Amino acid sequence: MDSHHKQSPVIVIMVPLPVQSHMNQLLRLSCLISSHNIPVHYAASTVHNRQVKLRADDIDPLDLERIHFHDMPLRPIVFPSPNPHSSTKFPTHLQPLIEAFPLFRRHFTVLLHGLLSPTAKRVVVIHDALMASVVQDSVSIPNAETYAFTASSAFSSLFDLWEAMGKPFQIAAEVVPSELPSVEDCLTFEFLNFILNQIEFLKFRTGDLINTSRSVEATYIDLLEKVPGNKRYWAVGPMNPVTICSKHGNSNNRDKCLSWLDKQAPKSVIYISFGTITSVTDEQINEIAISLEQCNTKFIWVLRNADKGDIFAEECRSAELPEGFEKRTECLGKIVRDWAPQLEILGHPSTGGFMSHCGWNSCLESLSMGVPIAAWPMHSDQPKNAVLISEVLRVGLIVKKWTHAQEIVESSHIKEAVRRLMASEEGDQMRKRAHAFRESFKQSLGNDGVSCTELESFVAHITR
């Protein structure tokens, strides 16, 4: 009998928020924990389990095989299409999915009772902090413990909480950047309400996990632990691979854009992607296209539609590019209209900059590959992450000021941001600092490194 099927004294159940950037992080954490011979069960809806497995292109298939996926039924939902012309960049098209979450509670509780076994000393539930209400019945089980997982930076989590609680304690002036976007400006009223509803169920948790590293965010993790009601934090990130095994040569499953990158000069290509749930207007796409054509910088531009609640049932709006743009720029760049191997693109020696929405996954992946960022935040934690990247860590610049969030960024402005990032002394300094973060991430994940030690400490704690 292999160790995979032996009864373990500890069972872990993961409950992700069913949005790509959150599911992906908990799947990576699942692999890290299961590598300690602890059975890990990953509970999401059928469609979201299928999605996260399909997109796990940087996870070893053997690691995936060790995870037990549980498909929870999702009631039939009519998912609206993403609206690029919405007055807010927040993905309001996912609101029907968010409203269906409370129904997961019953399915989760059935699963929890089904996994309880006389030989399990402890059932450890690791849930996205935004899924606290789903796992609330764990509290009635004597040998169950819950841990909340935070998918955003310690910086944005700290200031969101601090602001929401009416700034309950002093934070040294040098730690608080001058202009911090307020929570209300970054989220919709409906989503803020949803978050507030989760907070009451978080008081039952034993501790917190966060996808960041003390080597980068120690100041903010320490402050988070001071917030009234907060628990001990284990900072176990970055959870993405920090070294890329490049699949050079004629490998049939290697993405075309990587073969194109092989032919470009070192650090000469800017990678452009605004994440999985943001829609950009045709007018804004047009301005980006004009700027790329004019500034003559090599580029890879991911031009996908935002994910719907069910990515397998969508009819895609195909973003309109200026007529003849692809033909005119075929020697200059690549347009990618489907899923892009982001980590491999960022880890490629030819990539020298990343124009990004500043989702926390993208920030971590960029820094762990030593690539500086042209920050273009859209919603949620992204505006605060953009401040962290540009003002605190100084590994990026702002393309679009948050105070001008509703305005179209003109091509001349985008062109100037690309020039500063890719072809200036200032950009070179950012690249140097980003490279230093890459080295510090590698160190923190190596033996005795700070993030490696935190993960070992968490595993020791749950298997005590």
C-alpha cells in the first residue's frame, strides 16, 4: 500500500474562492503540504476544479495527482458577460457566483463529515479568507481547526483592515505611503457587504496563512499580527516556482510565444497582461496598440476576454485591434488570445518588463523572476499593490494614477511609461532591484530560508 492511501493522523481540506487567482494559490499550497505526506482534499465546484487543473501549467502533474479533488454541486447560474464599458473595473459579472457561495456550506459540511475518520487526530480546514461562512460548521467538530488563507499582499491586507477598523493603532509615518486608495474606491458596495459578512465567521479560526515572504513584507506582516482579533501568520510565499525549467527546442507542447522569445535580445520584450477577470474597452485597447506601434519596443500582449463564472460556457468577445495592426507589427510582437504561460514568459531571459494590473499573483511572479512592473491597477487590492510596487519596493512605475481610474490613458502616456521601464536608466535601476528581490525569494524558499521555515513550522503545528 503506498503512503498516499495510508491513514494519516492529519487530513487537510482546502476551500478556495472560485476565482482563478485565488484557486491557483490554494492549489499550489495543496501541493506544498501534500509533499509532507499529508492527504490534501481540494473542494470546489465541478467547473472550478476543472478550470484550476486545466490551467495548472507550472505545477508538476505528479504533484497534482496526489491531491484529492472533490466536486461540490453549484446551482444553475446565468452568468452575465464581462462588460468592458462598466462604470467600475470591478468584475461585477461574477456577483451571481459570489451570491451562490452560501450554498456551498451544506456541501462542505457533508464532505467534512465524510472525511472524518476514527484514526484522524485532526482535520485541518484551510479556507480562503472570503469563504469563512462556508466552513462555519467546522467549529462544531472537536478535532477540527480552521485557518484563513489570504491571497493578497500583507501590505494591502494590513491597510484595508486598519482603515476598516477606524485605524485602531498608530502606524509609523514612514511605513504609510502618502496616498493610499480607500477600500470603498476599489470595491463595489455589494462586494464590500459580502466581505463584512465573512468577517464574523473568521473569529473561529486558529491562525492565518499568507502568500508572501517575510524577506519582502516583514514590516507589514508584523503589523498585521498586531491588528485586534488577528492570529499568528505563517508567510509561506511566494508559492509559485522561482526557477523555470525552460523547455527549449522542438517540444510540441511548448507555447509559440516562448519560441518567439528565444529569438529576441535579452531584456528587450515587454509583457502585457491585465489578469483573468478584467475587461478593457476597445478604445483603451486602441490606445495601447498605437503606443506599441510607435515606441518600437518588442512586446507580448495577452488580449483575452475576462473569465466568466464558468469559463467553459462562454462565447468570447474578441477584442478589436486597429485595422492591420497585427500585420504591421508581426516582426515587433505577439498577440496572445488564449491562456498564456505567464510564469515562463516572465522567467524568459528576453523579458525585461511587465505591464500589469498588479494582481498579487502577478506581482509575486514578476518579482520572483526579477522583472520590474509598469503598474496599471483596475480594482480590489490592485491599487494598493501598485503603491507597494512603485513607492515601497521601488520595482515599478505607475502607468495610470488611481485618481484617474475612470479616464482613458492616451497612447503618448503609455508610450512614455514603456520607454521609462524598458529604455532608461530609471528602468535599469528597477530591474536591478527586481533582480535582488528574485535572489531574496530564492533564498527564502531554500533550506533554512525564511519562507521554507514558516511552511515547516506550519506543518509541524498541524501535525503536533
